[in-house]
Amino acid sequence: MAEINPHYQKLKMSYLFQEIEKRSESARLKNPDLLNFGIGDVTLPLAKPIVKAMCAAISELGETNTHRGYGPGGGYSFLREKIAQHDFSDQISPDEIFISNSAKSDSANIQELFHPNNIVALADPTYPVYIDSTVLAGRSKEVSENGTYEGVTYLPCTEENNFTPPLPSGAVDVIYLCSPNNPTGVALTKNALEKWVDYALKNKAIILFDAAYEAFITSNAPHSIYEIENANKVAIEFRSFSKKAGFTSLGCAYTVVPKDLHIPLHSLWKRRVSTKFNGVPYPIQRGAEATYSESGKEVLKCQIVQYQKQTKQLRDGLQKLGYTLFGGIDAPYIWCKAPSKMKSWEFFDYLLEHAGIICTPGSGFGPSGEGFVRFSAFASENTITQALKRLEALCALH
Ligand SMILES: Cc1ncc(COP(=O)(O)O)c(C=O)c1O
């Protein structure tokens, strides 16, 4: 008799974005001009050098002499070599880099490599993929009343600890760290990361480090966990071209699995990739390669600067209106405290109803997100200007 995987039944329905959509739809009936700061998707077009490289690659596939079939599952060496050189100053070897179609998928799929009894720790609030994949991997018990899953170690990130996940009191085996963090927009300092690497070395744990937003860092926070001594013994790193190069419609990312890890995850991940993945399409890998060309780097730098400018515009504007804010320095996300002790959803509804602004309620990312909302600066300058005007008018009213 076929039966469904019982772990799927434990999973809470992902009601956050559905609920946002439902409430936004109903608000749109009264006010069709809603301004969306909820989405975390890029708004600038694909850079021309990337488009050119992809078109050339597609043409190659259409010619007898240059046609290609399946590529290597872990990615072409032309891309892995560029990544090693440009992103890791050759401190990481190309064969420790696995090209994939998504950092989201990799950060979830990596759980297959660990023993079923391993205990997972994650930041609270967290990128929802980490907790959902932990539940699906059978590493949690049932969901409790406050929405957390028993058996998972939550690391509360609060105003008091500057949204830095505290070390767990007990031993954990696998630790998700995201820096700069989605949703808080806060990056971990070198000092904080050193403590985590030290913890992992002492406890023989593995850190799953998600650096999807590293390109947006403006402070001196590390861009990679491998900037920390001995991190290659205890950390896997995920990176993505999605946000830094506008690849959300294409899908290209990579995962670094060092050969020096204290358990043989490199060979296991290689095995997994060869069993379950046919590799990222050749034209997309050529497009990713173009992000490292001189012209590619130039355009992408301008795009990142544009997103950083927008984040600052939104942050400065909100701050001027008296909101208490965090993040937004090293990531295009601003973590805003709801005024007057409002709950996340209350503040969401207030902004939606009175200003036609859509944000994301912080409580949807975990219990420590209660009382906050996330603003994404992946919008246009014009949208930000309009939103700030509306909020100013709202402040004058109340
Ligand atoms: C923390 C984090 N990691 C990974 C991703 C997704 O990366 P990809 O588009 O490569 O799947 C996102 C996208 O929202 C993210 O916020």
C-alpha cells in the first residue's frame, strides 16, 4: 500500500505568502495602487554582457561542430575556475565547487547527507526553507502551539543580541547560518563567525552557511565563512547568482563543499549530484561566467549600487519618520519594529489599509520575528518615494 511521507503531514501549511496575497487582493479592491515591498525578487533587467554570452552559447548548441549534450553534473570547469579565482582568491579549489540551479534547493537537499538523528539549529527568525527542509528530513517532532517544531534548536535573534544567533546551550550537529540574513538584513561580524567556527570545531558540527546576499555587504562583515580560520573543516557555503546578478528567472547557484571537512561530505555530495542532477544548462553557465568578465562586473556593480541606494533611501526615509530599524546596511532587507507594540500582522494590516503598502510580517519567519515586519528594497526609487510620501501623510494624521 502506498503511503505518504508522514513528515509532510507535520509541515505547517506555508500560509505566510498566501495570506499576504489574500489580504493584498482584498485591499486592492478598494485601492488598486498598492506598493509592494514584500517580495524579495530582483527588479533590474539582466545585464547585457550576460544576455550576449547566453545568446552566443545557444547559437553554439545549434551548430554541428559546437553542439553539446549533457554537461558535468557539478558544472563546467570554465565556471568553477572563475568562481574559485574571483570569489575565493583561489583559496577554494574548483573541484570543491558544485554548480547548481538554486541555493534554495541545495540548502534543503544537503540534509540528505546527515544522519537522521542529527540535531539541527537555526536562527529565529529564519529563511523558511531551512526549517521546512528540517521537518521534511524527519529531524523534528510535531509543531507546537507557538509554531516552532520540537526537536529543532531555535536560536533567537533579537534587538538585545543585535540579531546575532547565540551559541546553543547544548550540543547540536548541523547549524544553518545565513549572513547577511534574510529576513533581518543583518550580517554576522567576523568575531561572531569565529565563535561559530570554534563551536563547530569543538562539537564536531557542520555549519551550513548561506551567503546568497554577500554582494550587498557594505560593512566589513565577512563575505564568506572561509575568511575564518579552519572554517574549511566545518563549513559548507551556498551562493547564488539570483540576487547579485539578476538570475532569478534563470537559476544558477553554487555550493562549496571542502574536501577538508571532518566528515566526508565532499564525496557524498559529489555522489548525490551525479545520481540526481544533470547539471545547469550550458547557456546559463556561460551567462554566469559572463558575470566575471570586465564588462559583466562593471554592469553588475552598478546594479548592486542601485539596490544599495534604494535600500538607503528607504531606510533613511523610514528612520526620519521615527521607525526603529535594523538591517538594510549589508542586505536589501530592512527589519522594522512595529510601532506602539503592534503585532506583526496588525502593523501589516495598518500599512496595507492606510498607506496601500505591502510588507512581510516578521512573525511568519519565526516567533522571534513577532513585532517586526520586513521591507524589501527590491523595488524602484519611484515606488520608494511614493511610499515614503504616503507614510509621511499617515504620520501627520496620527
Ligand atoms: C537566504 C536565501 N538563500 C537562498 C535564496 C535563493 O537562492 P536561489 O534563487 O539560488 O534558489 C534566497 C532567496 O530568496 C534567500 O533569501
